[in-house]
Amino acid sequence: MIDKMLKVVIWIIEITPSLYKNRLRKKILLRLLQDNKYKWRKLKILTERTGTTEQECRGLLTEIKARGSKNEQSGEEIWGLIERVGV
């Protein structure tokens, strides 16, 4: 019984920093995507500002209700909040 409780405590200690870090990253993404200067932001910029990989960033972006698209001129992947850019 103590062994199981110890495993749970260790798991909580290990996962807590990443949960906190992801919450901060989501706040950064929201600030970037709510900036009135930009309706869309390049994925490259979003990953640089949050310190995430492209895949991690995409996951966080979908959690904050953003959607991706492709810039027709440059071909770069871009993201915007659904409430601002539509579905």
C-alpha cells in the first residue's frame, strides 16, 4: 500500500512542473494571438516564444481554440484564434 502511495506522490511531483509550464505557455500563446496587430501568427514565432517543439505547440494551440492554416504567399504554417479568424 505504501509503495503505491509513494508511486503516486512521485508521479504528481514529476507531472506538476510540466502542467504549470504548459499553463504559462498557453497564456503566452493567447497574448500573441490576441494582439490586434496580427490576426495570424507564424508557427515558427509561436514555438520560439513558448520554447516548444512544433508538435507541442500545435497541441497547446488546439487547447486554446486556435486553428492552423497555410500562408498562400510564403507557404508557412500560420495560426489564429477561431474567435478572430473563423472556422
